[in-house]
Amino acid sequence: MPRREQQQLTELGGRDRVADLLPAARAARDVLLRDDRPVTLDALAAWLRANGHPVGNARITLLLHALRSETLTPAPEARWWGQAARASNDKRHR
């Protein structure tokens, strides 16, 4: 894990707190992908909060990075990033 990410984990309550939320984050990812919805910060946050996990955006960002880094088979870009993000990236690379 990169040093910066380790430092962020410490500042946000340590690796254990983020690790405690990973099973719920994985469940959220699975539900979102099953429903053909993109796994975004907003979608992950909404699912976690609706299911009794009051977390801040900084911790959700770390969870999202963890989920993306542990994915063995990359999901199609549209499912992970959403159409808006892909369109935004297309505009930046022109």
C-alpha cells in the first residue's frame, strides 16, 4: 500500500476501521454491479449509509480504492466509473 494511503488510514481511525467496513463495501459493490449501476463514491456512500454504516467521504474514498485494487477481473469501464466520468475523460484527452 502506498505511503500516502497508509497515512490517510491512520488519520481516519486506522487500518482496522477501514478493514471493518470492507465486507459491507464489498456487499455494496456486488449489489450495485448486479443492478447494472456504476460503483461510484456517491453510490457506495448511499448504500453504506442506508445500511447502517455512518461513514464520511474520506473513508469511503479509501474503501472505493480498496475495492478497485482487489478486483481480479476488471469490470467494464461504464460499470465502474459511470457514463458521465467516461465522457469527462474523453473531453480531457482531446
